[in-house]
Amino acid sequence: MSEMSIEERARVFAALSDPTRLRLVEILASEDELCGTQIAHRAGISIALLSHHWKVLSDAGVVTRERRGQRQYCKVDRESLESAFALVWPRSRLQSKI
């Protein structure tokens, strides 16, 4: 896990501050990977709205996208999220609460 700059972490937190984007991350976190139509259906939003939110999450490094044929697949970049939260809530503090 590489350490993120404060600007990179701020982009992650800004991307997660929107309720729709946070819901998309929660949906993706429960799966290994989903295609765009699956995500939009589960979130109850249009593909156009998903595309907008996908770009914000992708630009912030929260998710990764991969095109396969006609479909795009997305998954949460868990390492990026862990890195963003590392200084705010270190793993040792998380483990001590368990």
C-alpha cells in the first residue's frame, strides 16, 4: 500500500461525500465486480447518471473500470480506500476495537 498525498485523500473523501456515490461504493464492496447495467439496476439510477458518478469515483481512485466487449466492469480499489483512511483511522485502531 502506497501512501497518498493529502490532496489525493481529499479527492477520495470528496468523491465519497455524495450519497449516490457512497451507495455505489457500498454496492460494489459487496461484490468482486459488477457491470454498469448491474450497478445502475441495483442503485436504481440511469446508466447516464451512473456514468457521471463512475467518472468521479474513478478519477478519485476509488474504483477501477475495465471494458470487455460492449460492457464496462467496475470494482472497488480496496487498496486505495485503505490508503486514504490509513492516517485518519489507522488499522491498529480498527483492530483494537474488534
